[in-house]
Amino acid sequence: MKKCIIQTKDLCKSYINGKSGNHVLKNISVTFYEGDFTIIMGSSGSGKSTLLYSISTMDKPTGGSVNLLGQDITKIGEQEAARIRNKEISMVFQSINLLPDLTAKENVAYPGYRVGKKQEINEKVDELFASFGLTDQSNKHPAEMSGGQQQRVAIARALVTSPKILFADEPTGALNSSSSEQVLDLMTEINEQGQSIIMVTHDIKACARGNRLLFLSDGHITGDITLGKYNPEEKKEREETIFQFLKEHNW
Ligand SMILES: Nc1ncnc2c1ncn2[C@@H]1O[C@H](COP(=O)(O)OP(=O)(O)OP(=O)(O)O)[C@@H](O)[C@H]1O
Ligand SMILES: [Mg+2]
């Protein structure tokens, strides 16, 4: 039995403007499991980012509950939410947001210093850079690196605190296809090592890396399939399966 890491019950999120309401998430009850690489898919404006932020303390739902790692995050204050974001989970975004005046290594190490001893964090950073093939980028500034290299540094930064869950919102959205592949290879690799990942994307190639695919439409999860482990040799077949699944859900 897989362990539950997030469980929502009747999760709702609405934006009210004037008399009319935009009901983005409508009574969503869904469970996410440890070790999975879960993908959230859906058309633009369907609420993928809203769902991701609502389950990760980044945004406040307007109804229902969200149990994140054993705690109902709809009932906690900003201080506890910040603690969770610093120590329990991490986030990567389409816009990479590395600090321009720091080297790659400093960008990764600094958030680590908040949670661990300097020496241990420095060792962890070196390990992450070595395993991500980034050692030769360590002392470069973001402007001297490609988009793909920067995003891999951002993933290293997200992992330096050993988060229980890595959330990602379109992490390959701003990258060319070869950089995207490198970032996806990295995410596949860390997931194989046990990292739980929940990723929003609308790219089929990125979708194919997940082992579970949720489809969001009209405020509901209208599709939920579980696939086997990603195998690069079966990439084409997998992308075709996903394409059919998405077509059935009027993507
Ligand atoms: N802060 C906000 N205030 C008002 N409406 C918002 C706000 N944030 C999002 N929305 C609305 O919520 C809906 C869902 O937005 P969301 O960003 O979650 O969609 P998405 O599926 O991530 O889209 P995309 O693929 O374009 O990133 C949209 O109709 C959007 O206009
Ligand atoms: Mg979005």
C-alpha cells in the first residue's frame, strides 16, 4: 500500500468579482501518494496552478480541507505555512528566479543554511551538483548559464532541504526541447531515487514522465490514470497512450 502524502476533501477555490463568481476548483477530493510522479494536466485556465498552490500552502482554498503530510493546511497560520515551505516541501516554477548576483552554488546553498549546518549543506550541494552533472557550473552566475542549466540548478536548490514533496509548475515551459529533455531526465532520475513529485504541465513529453496522470476540467478531476514506470525505450508508445487519454477527455 502506498502512503498518502496529500488528501483533499471537497476542495473549492472561487474568485468573486462583483456579483459573479469564478468557481475554479469545485469540490475536489483526491489523494496523492508517496513516491509517485503525479502529473496535473488540463487546458489553459482550467485551474492547474490553482490546484497545485492550494495543496502546497501557496494559496488559500475557499472551501474544503487539504491534509498535507498529516496536517490540515486550511487551518494553519502563515508562520506554520512558511515552516512547511522551508522544511517539508519545495517548489519549482516556469520562471526560474535564481538570484542573479549569486553563483549557482550559492543559490543552492543559501536556502539550505536555513535548515541545516553549513558544513553539511555544503557537502550536500557538492553531491547534488555532481549527480546533476553541474559541477563545472558551480561558480557561474545565472546569466552565464543556459536556461536548462539554470532550471537544473533551481531543482538542486529545491532539493537541498530534502523536501518530502517537490511541486513543479510547468518547469519546462520556458525551455527549448533539448533543455526540457535534460530537466525531465533529471526529474525522472530523482523520482526513481524515491522523490515524490507533483508537476503541472501541458506538454505530452513532460506528461509521459509521470506514473499517474490527473486531468482537470471544469473545476473537476475528470480523468485519473496510473501508468507503469517510465521507460525511455517505450517513450513513443507511452506518449501515444497519453495522447489518446487526453483526447478522450476533450483536451
Ligand atoms: N488571483 C486571481 N484572481 C482572480 N482570478 C484568478 C486568479 N488566479 C487565477 N485566476 C483564475 O482562475 C482560473 C484558473 O487559473 P490557473 O492559473 O489555475 O489556470 P491554469 O490551468 O494553471 O492555466 P495555465 O495553463 O494558463 O497556466 C482562471 O480563470 C484564472 O483567470
Ligand atoms: Mg498555470
